[in-house]
Amino acid sequence: MDAFGHVNNAVFVRYLEEARIDFMFQLAQGDGSPSFTGPSVVARHEIDYVRPLVHRHAPVTIESWVTKIGAAALTIAYEIKDPEQVYVRASTVVVPYDLEEARPRRISAEEKSFLQEYVEGAAGVAGSERAAA
């Protein structure tokens, strides 16, 4: 909480980070996929703060899904919400990164296959079926 009694805008970025890490690293590896075992960097964030989130005991849900898969970058979209309200809509451009070469790396076929399961509009992926953190 900040001085105005609501979740500070910077804290939402942290929430998005936790959801993204859960999605890219834990969900992929939990499915037995070797995808995203290496580092990645954030190239861009876009955040629309729709409504203030004030202190409460009930949790919020972070839904995340893939909106774009490129050769060396992907875009993840999010909504932070509860059943009655959307508080934040956001997207992040993520770039898999090769630390030894100090440059972006291409998304592997395995990673692309994993990501395509979470592209909105793909078979089985709709509003309530997105990955939730």
C-alpha cells in the first residue's frame, strides 16, 4: 500500500513479474518441457491501471496468455482482477537471452510449441482458461 491507501503502481509490475515467471518457467517445466530454462529479459511493459486496488483480505487473480510469438521475442498479456473488477490490463515483451553471447537468442521450436498452447484464440484457450497465477 502506498500513502493513498491502494496498491502502488510499481507493485503491480512485481505482480506481473511473478505471474510471468510462473508461466514461463514453472508451468513449462511442470509440463515436463525443457522450455525457458535459460535467462530472458524484458524489452517492454505496457500497463493500463483500470481501477485502484485497495487493501483487502481476498486475493486477486492474474490471468496471462500469449498474444504474439516472434523469432526472438514473445508478448504476454495479463489481467489482474477478481470476479467483479479488472484492476490492471498489461502486456510484456520478453526476449530469451544468451548471457555468454550477450545477445538475444531465437525461440526454440519446443518453446514455440509450448507457447502456442496459450495464444488466445488457439484451441482450448479462451478468457477463463488462460494461465492463472
